[in-house]
Amino acid sequence: MAARRSRMSGDFKLRKTLRNIHATMDNELVGVMREGADQILATMRQLIPKDTGAAAAALKVFVSKSGLNAEIGIRGKRDTQRFFYLRFLEYGTKGYSGTLYRRADKNAVGGEHTNNRDKSKMSGRRNALRARDTKNKSDGSTFYGKYPDIPARPAHPWLRPAKDVNREFVLANIRAAVSRTLRKASMGAGNE
């Protein structure tokens, strides 16, 4: 799954203040954010369905220098393309019956119209690039055509439950670190 940027609060003034504090003194946010992200990552690795374990091993954590942003999950273009199927594991699939799509059309012969009819006999301008031959190709046991019978797959959520299980613990730690950092900054403590 693509990594998402999360905000610890909607208060942009607080974020700006914490970013300025980070530039002038050491804050505790980076360590607390890293600890929370690692805990969520461990839960994700426990919950993700494993076949070879490659997807669980590809999950990564990134915490920004200021500690205000953390990304957990599949990171990078190569891993996103390689593990594209994780979204199907998370949300499931609805399946496909393999039947032809048909809709009522008064102008069609026989009162029925289908977009996946055999267009090989069409000639002239009507058989341009968009009107390709759509024959159903099958040897009886193996399907080679455009209308396969794909079963529905149930959802196996692992991304959202990992966040939900750890949410209260991580938010409590972040709130405590923010209050300690703001208290330390208000007392005028410099770099330690």
C-alpha cells in the first residue's frame, strides 16, 4: 500500500512552532514518533497475510527529521509496483462471472445489444482501432479470452487494524512528547 502522510493534529500553528523548536533545540518527537511507527510496523507484519513473506519484509518506516511526519508501509516506486496486490488483500475483490455484458437496445437486431460481439466481419470506417475482434478464445479447460471467470476474494485487512490497535498508545506518547518539548522550550532550555 502506498504510504500516507498523517498529521498528529490539525493545528498548523502548533506544527510550525514545533518545527521552529526543532531548528533551535533537540526535541523528543523524533524518538517517540520512531517508537510509535515501529510498534505499528510490528503489528502490520503480524497481521499481513503471508505466502512467501516478501511483502511483510518490504514494509518500512520513515520518520522526518523534525519528527512531525511518519510514513509506515510500502515505500518507493519499485516496491509499490512489485507489491501492487496488497490492496486486493486489504480490501478483497468482487470477482467476475465471465458472462457477456448485454444491454437492451431497440436499434439492434433481435432487441439485444452487446459490446463484446464478434467484430471481425465489420469493414470500412466503423472497424477502426476501437472496434477490434473480440472472439472468445478457449480450449475448454484453459481460458485465453477477455472474459475469464474470476472468483471473489474476501478482504484480509491488515493496514487499518494495525493503526487502530496502536492508536491510543501512540497518540498518548506523542501528546506527552509535544507537551514536554513545549515546556522545555518555554523554560528557555537550549541544546542539551
